Amino acid sequence: MDDLNARFQQAVTESRQLTSRPDNMTLLQLYALYKQATEGDVTGERPGFSDLVGRAKWDGWAGLRGTSTDDAMTRYVDLVDSLK
């Protein structure tokens, strides 16, 4: 396992053990960076107006379209580090 992947996996574990819950915008950013790092660009249709949470998650992830896996992992690690 390369160093970046190991740091990313450690950050994922640490994100679940934060002492205080991040605000909703930070949670959306964590979600989007995680999805971009693990799955790549968003696929599928944007959820409708009745699914506000799903729509916000989709929009956040779509905002990272074109971001490389390594860049998404690095940004995720940096964000988790800033929350500790």
C-alpha cells in the first residue's frame, strides 16, 4: 500500500473518531472528497427537489468532477487533520 493510500485510510478511520461532530458543510465536503477519491466522478442523475440531502451530496460530489484520485485523497487527509 502506498503512503498516500495508507494516510487516506488512516484519515477515514480518524474521521469516524472525531471528538465533535463537524458542521454540515464540512460533512458534505468530507463526503464529496471521499466519493471522488474512492469512486471517481459522479454518475447518475441528480436527485429531485424532494431529496434535499441526496441532492446536496450529489452537488458536492459533482463539484469535484475532474479532480484526480490522489488530489481528492490529499484534500481529504488535510481536511481531517484540520478537524482533529
